[in-house]
Amino acid sequence: ARAAKAGPRVAAHGEVDELNAALGAVIACEPVELERELLLSVQHDLFAIGGRLASPHPEKVAKALEKAQLTGERVAALEEAIDRADEELVPLTAFVLPGGTLKAALLHLARTVCRRAERQVVALAAPYEVPPTILEDLNRPADLPFTLGRLANPAAGQRGAAWRTPPV
């Protein structure tokens, strides 16, 4: 079916596609092996989610519908990766400034793109039916890049920057 280029369905699909591309850039940066397989699996999930969002007739994309749902195992894998990374990190005592290594900066960028995609899918869900699992599926991937972004700097021997109150 045709959809308006500026319509909410195309916008939501586009945001998920941009997130997928952002994760592709993350994967390409050193250290390449930092949770590479997990990030690739998230890309596969996002591709399937995009397929669900792109179609105004979900029943016509039944195979994509099956693939687009994060199972409890998938969510658990994301949460385990976040927990593994947290074990290697010092506890947060300040807000984290995005940056440091290119990989860390791109991970933080992917986090913000994911949050924007979430907001766009919520906007799509107002006038259209969107399976609730898609919103859940977009929530966990936003936490992962934040934590991996914090981990990427020390993995490359750099310290991340913390936000501090500007002088008065």
C-alpha cells in the first residue's frame, strides 16, 4: 500500500532504519569485537521491526511479524550484556558526556536515535494499531548502547568525560 512520505508510518520506519544504520557504524569501529554478535542480532531485530512498521497490513508480512518479536531469551541476552558491562564499570557519580572514542560517541548517538525511534513509534501508535511488543522491543536496545558507550572508552584505554556544573 502507498503511504505519505511525511506520514507517521514512514517516519517510524525511517527512524528504526536510521537506528539500524547507526548500529552498523558502531559495529564497524574499533574495537570491532566489543559485543559485535549481540549488536548484529539487534540489527536483525530492527530490520524485522521495520518490516512490521512499514506495512499497514501486518497480516501480509507474516514472516516478518514472526521474526520481529523479541522473545524473553532476546530480552534476557540484552540485559545480560548490560549487566556484564556494568560489572566492568565504575558506578556512575555524574552524568556522562557522549564522546571519547569514536565507538563510544557512535554508541551514544545510537542511544539517542533509538529514543527518537521509540517516540516516533509511540506517535504512530496513537492513530494506528502497533503491536505493544514493538514498543517493548525498542526500549531495551536504548539501554544497551548507553552502557556499551561507557565501556568502549576504557576498553580503548581512554576515560570518558563527566558533566560538571558550569562555573557561575
